[in-house]
Amino acid sequence: MSAAFPRVDAASLPFLTTEQMVEVDRAMIEDARIRLVQMMEHAGRHLAHLARTRFFGGDPRGKRVVVLAGTGGNGGGALVAARRLHGWGAAVRAHTTAEAEGFAEIPGHNRDIAARLMPVRARTPEARDVDLILDGVIGYSLKGAPRGRAAELIRWANATPAPVLSLDTPSGIDTTTGTVHDPSVEAQATMTLALPKEGLRAPDVRARLGELYLADIGVPPGLYAGPGLGLEVGPLFAASDLLRVVF
């Protein structure tokens, strides 16, 4: 059963291309002076809350969670969620696409925190006794089909009989073109950030999203009206930090 978050009609929302999302990130950091570490914390906190509410009936204590994390912002957000769920009593372990030195600075900071609290391994999981998988392997920066460890983690998730909650997009999907690469995650739910991405409304992609949620990462609505975007966006999250997007 889906969580009781306020619903928003997809037709009422602007959908962003990858280039527009890059501009949102730039404007947040350079114009609004909101740091990446703050946005990542918001994303991970909301992902953990959605996991707790949607999949664990409000109580994650004792639940077995595997977090799959890439080395960029998507993985960093998933590792924030790992820390939050650990703090709420879940049994969490994380599997990453690279060792610590392969991470970008801020995602690496969150990896370091997680590694002090739970097992973090740069290898594909073996066991499949899992209650929930958090997919933070690759976000909107995907270029071509996943390869190497990223592809291994995606295939493991699809072969494991546990629900998958993806961050921003199911890994392996091009969020601008709507291309479903091989491999790509089949999610039961996806929590995308700020505004939904253009590729998420492609029919083939919608079949892999599961339920689609939209999370507030602190983008001031007026920022969207800037010269790089020219969008009119009101206070979408006035009633809730998480919205259920319905097509």
C-alpha cells in the first residue's frame, strides 16, 4: 500500500532535462549559496523517511536494508539514508561501486561516516535475505549503459526478491531521453528530487519506476525563474516534504 503523502498531478509539473538539472545545481550552489552537502542531506533524509513510511509501516527496527551506492551525488544521498535508517534501528549494510578513494569529495564524506557505523564494501552482495534495497548507483549523470561494478549491483538488485526504492531515477535509465539501458533497475518506488526529470514520463521508463515520489531538497521556488531556466514554480512542498506524483 502506498504511503499517504499528498498527491500531485504529473501534468501540473515542469519536467527537467539533464541540462536544466545541472543548472539547478549550479544556481543552488553559486547563486543561492546552498551547499551540495546540504542538498545531499535533504535527499538522504527524505529517502530514509520514505523507506520507513512506505515499506516498513513507520518502524524500521530490525529490518534488513542493503544500500547500493555509486561514487557521486546519487550514492552520497543513498549513504545519508543508510546512516538515518541505521540510527532508526535498521540492520543496514552498504555496497559501493568503488573503494573510498574513488569517491568524489562530498559523497566520500558521507561514505566515511557510514563506514564508521555499518559494513561498507566495494563488492557485490552475496546474500539475498533482504527486506529493502536502496538504489543509489547512478543518477541523472548517466552516460551510456552501466558497466563494471555498477552493472553488477544493478543485476544483483533485479535478481533479489526484495523491493527496490531508487533515488532520483532507477539506475540505468537516461533521465533526458527516456532510454532504458541494459541493465537498469526495476524499482517498486522511485523518489526523484526537486522536480521530475524529462525521461521519467517515457512509457518504457514508467514501467520501471514503480510509484513516483517527489522530494524537497530546498530549492527556492524563485530560483527556477532565473535566466538559465525561465520556469514558473510555486511552493510545491508547502504541505509536505514528499509528494506522490500521479500520471
